[in-house]
Amino acid sequence: MAVRSSFFNSVNGDRRYKSNHFAEYFASFIANGIFPNPSNTLQVYEKTNMTVTVKPGKGWINGYFAINEYDYDLTLDNADGILNRIDRIVLRLDFNARAINLAVKKGTFASAPVAPTLQRDADANELALADVYVTKGATTIRQSNITDQRLNNTLCGVVHGTVSQVDTTTIFNQYSAWFSETTGKTESEINQWQLTVKADFDQWFASIQNILDGDVAANLAARITTLEQQLATHQAEYAQFKTATEKVLNDFESTKNLSITRSNKDSEGTFTTVTYRRKKDNSLYGTDVLSGGVAPNYTIRTIKLYDTDGITLLKTIVKTISYDSDGDWTGDV
């Protein structure tokens, strides 16, 4: 039939109407959404643990009417220990169940979760009342975790055409509570940071207070002069040490210029001391001594390097020897 009309009295049963006819009629001039008066109509509140409460109120979906007469509790699944998720509290028109119910659409675990998509097809049509952010490890839901979606026209919206005004007091109060909680946390963190910075500053100031007493310029000039002298001394010592060490290393890299003597053989036939001398003048170049532990599994290797005079000790290197389960030497560090 191309043209339909309704509603008319039935004569001998020739005008029979179904619920979907009435729903179609009401949907033509009543938009989907919740009734905005009072302002907490079907609002989602924290309760205890993982439970939230949907306040009483009325809603309208595709010409079908729903009334929640009392506080309605919904329990969310437990949080994950590693990832977060967002659950969505919905008012669902279920055509198969022939009813409108309140329900929880569980979100997917993720490090950056998103709310589940609303079902709007031939089987069901859903309005989102709120999104609940379930943080990892959470054991309770707080009001700051709940995002009110009732005024979001894409997800829910308010019934219009049959009301003259919208009471937004409760919604404003919720956002005020969230703002107060968030700014309170920030203020506390700033105060803690200020205390830490002040303590660090006081400690630093105490260390330089003697410098700042009296003639500040003279004290600072004296300190700078001392530091420059110390730096010059260290630079000279470093240059001398660097030159001497480079000489020794050059000799070591050319082992053909060294004679090697092994001594202090233990009961297992292991020489515990190796002596290196320069062939050109028989001056002492270095020693390599094993110690610690029980022969032949010594635990310490001590290497000493001497300057070209064979007397001045340039460097001492102590290494820890390691063995495998068979007692074989695997290396030293």
C-alpha cells in the first residue's frame, strides 16, 4: 500500500493496529532521548565497589516509552591488572525482548580504550546514558570516572517538542565536582613540588652562605682563583699520566719487546706470577699475579704496569676470574 493513514475506528475488524503503528506515530513528533526534568533523570552515579546507580527517570526510543521508577543498580565486571577499558551504560530498546531495559555494554581492554559502539539496527536501538572509565587495578568506581552522555545528541539527547525548558543543574554540579577534584589533585602536587624545591634550595644556599657573607665579590674571586689553580694542576697531572700510560701501552702492544718469566708454581702445576720486562734495558714493565680461591681455581687476577724506569707504578688492574660448571676458566672482568 503506497499511502497509509491512522487511526480510525474499526468496522467489523477492518481497522486493526499493532504496537509498531503507535510507535511510528509517536516517533513522528517525539524525538529520541531522555526527559530532562528533573535534571538527574536517568543520571548514572557512583555507588560502592564496581556498582553504579541509574536514577529514576523517563526515556523515549523510536516511539517506545520507558520509565525507571526507582534507583537501578548495575554492576560492572572487575578491572584488568594491566589495561584500562570504558564501559557504556545504555537504555536499550530490545525488539526481541519487547522491552526497554538498562544495561552495561562492556568495553575492550586497551592502554588507550574507547567506548563500545551503540547498537542501532532491526534488533535493538540504544541510547548512551554515561561512559565509565575502568582504570587498571580499580576496585571501585568514582564519580570522576563517569562521563555523562545524556546531553550528547549523537549518543542520547533529550526529548524535545513536548517540553519547554531543560534543567541542567545536576549536570553542572557533576562537572563542578569533577573540576574541584581535578584541580585539588593538581594543587596538592604543586604544593609538594614547592616543598621539594624549597628543601633543595635551602640545602644549596647553606653550602654557599659563607661565600656570600662579607665582601661577596672578594670571596667569589678567591674561590674562582682557587678553582683555576686546582684545574691547572689536574690538567698537568693528567697530561703526565696520559703520556706515561701511552708509552706503557705501546710497549704492551709490541710484546716482542718484552721478556716473560713465570714463577711461583703451585701444587697443581700452575704458575701464579708472570713478570714482564723490557728487553732493551731489562726494566720491569709489569706483573700478572693470581690469588684468592683454591688452586688451580684462583678468583683474583692483579695486573700492575710500571713506568719506563721500572719502579714507578702507573696503574693497578684487579679482575675477578669466573669458571664454568666444569671448573674451566671462562674469563675475567
